[in-house]
Amino acid sequence: MTYDVVIIGAGAAGLMCAAQAGYAGKRVLVIDHAKKAGKKILMSGGGRCNFTNLGTTPQHFYSSNPYFCISALKRYRPEHFVELVERHGIDYVEKTPGQLFCATSAKEIVRMLLTECEWAGADIRLSTQITRVEEQGGAMRLTTSMGSIDAGVVVVASGGLSIPTMGASSFGYDLARQFGLAVQPTTPGLVPFTLSDQWKARASDLSGVSLPVTVSVGAQRFNEPMLFTHRGLSGPGMLQASSVWAPGEAIEIDLLPQQDAKALLHHAREHTPKRQLATWLMDYLPKRVAQSLCDWYPEGHDRQPLAQYSNAQLERWSARLNRWQLKPAGTEGWRTAEVTMGGVDTQAISSKTFEVSGLPQLRFIGEVLDVTGELGGYNFQWAWASGVACGQAC
């Protein structure tokens, strides 16, 4: 079998690339070892797929080469994908400002991409294993479970290592190394934190409780909700923080974002001196969190009124509320990570065509590359943008 373009991976980037290459008149084949196309799309956004973010800019991405993503993101913007969604009659909603979700099901996005591939004449073969990829006389040859396939161009859209139960593997990184490309260290991103010992038990007692916070890791700050879990801390704020966190590093949590806890405490002591601390905390925090904080950090007897709290005690409490320090034991790892940090180094990849320098028959797109977005639809926008840029250039 011979094709102009063979795309490895029937995910977001791969399907988008296939449709574009097909519309450009290329004979296209998409291969995936999975039984279903777009599996990660189907489970994303709680099954409703946060398919883009209207506020997408290069500043929302992490990479050792931060300029690499600029070209593709400029050429294929969120409004372009929204136009595609609307042409297919898919209803969508905007939740957090800029974050667009399917109104009903992520299945509609997969159905749309498969329809586009069908209209473009792209073939899709699932449950197909690839055992070898090699360059032969200016073209590429793949050895697969369906036989040998010759291709003018091979596009690697195999994704990263997150959620191995869905079939994630190191295939793309191994292939990159085979052809002499560097791979930046990979770590789980957008993943819940785990806690150890007493803090794990404390978090477990509050499992299911969510509250708005500002979480800081070094100079990075994220103003999004935190969720207590049986294992530790999750929620959008913690998922964001995990992408920039290093093992052994402490995180700082502001439980009263945009509020000065010290000023509030002194005001409360002066104007409501008979109130107990726990009761006062319940004005600002969920009841269970307020009571737990008092249990974790006992200051005097349980019924001590605010009037009896010294300046030093209020100073300690203001620090706990605005600058609560915790050191995670780790993260939940690849099992629940939404993305992969790191990946195929982009220094030897064209930001316009995504071809490998010196080997234009080989290209890499999507999550397999060292480009990772923040939470909120940015990673899908990167998949669409890189897929379109590569597909049009094949």
C-alpha cells in the first residue's frame, strides 16, 4: 500500500491533520492501535470536551522553546475552530470565560472530525500495530500488523504518556530518538497532588469540599478553585500548579484570595470581640474547612473569644489564611495526568511545516512535542493548530 501521507495517531491533532491533507488532494491514511478514534477527546471536560479557549495566546503554553508555538497558533485561531463546530451544527456553551464546551457530548467533536476525514477522503485504520518505521530512498516505510505501507510523509501524532489505561505510550518519543531527535524530560502535567501522613488523612476528611484559592509555586500564581480529595489536593488551581511544581517543593495557598487576613482579623477582634475564631472563619470559608483549621492549629481553648487572641496569634493565623504552606508528597502521576510536560524537542522541527530538519518526510504534531498548554482548552487548540499547519504543508 502506498499513501502520500500516513498519520500515526487518531486523536485530536492526527484527525485534524488528516482532514487538511486530504482536502489538499493528498492520499491520506490514519493509523492507531486503539479500537476507537479520539478516545482522549471523549473523556475530556467531563465528557463534554473543553475544545478551545477564546483567549489562547502563546503565553498559555510551556516549552523549552517558547517561540515555537507562535506561528501555528496565529494561523489557526480559536474562532476558526468555532466556525468549524458551528458548520457541523454543534451546540456549545462558555463556562469559565473563554472556555468552550460541547453543550451535550464530546462525541459530537469526534463525529465532526471523522466526518471531515471522510469528506476529505482520508482512510482510518484502527486496532493496527506499528512495529517499524524507516526512511527508504527519500520516502518512508512502515511495517504494521496490516502489512507494509509506503508513505511520502509520516506524521507522528501519537500523543504523550498521560492516562496509560487509554493506550498512551512512549511510541512517539522512541521514534524521535530513532531518528536522532532530542526529547525533553517528560513529567505528568495537570495532575492532582498527593499528600502523606497526617495531611493525607486531613485532606481525606474534607474530601469533596471545594473553595476558591490562589496557589503559588515559586513565581507562578493561579487563581482557581481547590478541591480536597481522599489522596490530597485537586481542582483547577492544583492541576495548574502541578505543571510547574518540582518534587520536594512547597506550594503556598491563599485561602482568602484578594483579601488581607491580618486586617480582617484585627477588625473582627476590635468590633466583634466575643466571637470565636471558628465562627468568624465560617464567614469566609466552607464550614468544614473552618472547623478543621481550628482543629489542626489549636490556639488556646476551643471557646476562646477573639478578644483573647494576642497580636502574635493573629499574625500566625493571618499567615495560615493568606500564606498556607504545604509540601506535597508527589502527584497521582500518569494515571490521572491530563497532559505530558516535555516531549520531542522542537529545535529541529519547523514551526511552519512541522517537518524534521534534514528529513522532511518525518513530522511531529500535537502533544508528542515539547509544547504543553495550561488548563482550559489550550491543549486542544494546540492540537487543532499544529494539525492544520502540518496538514496544509504535507
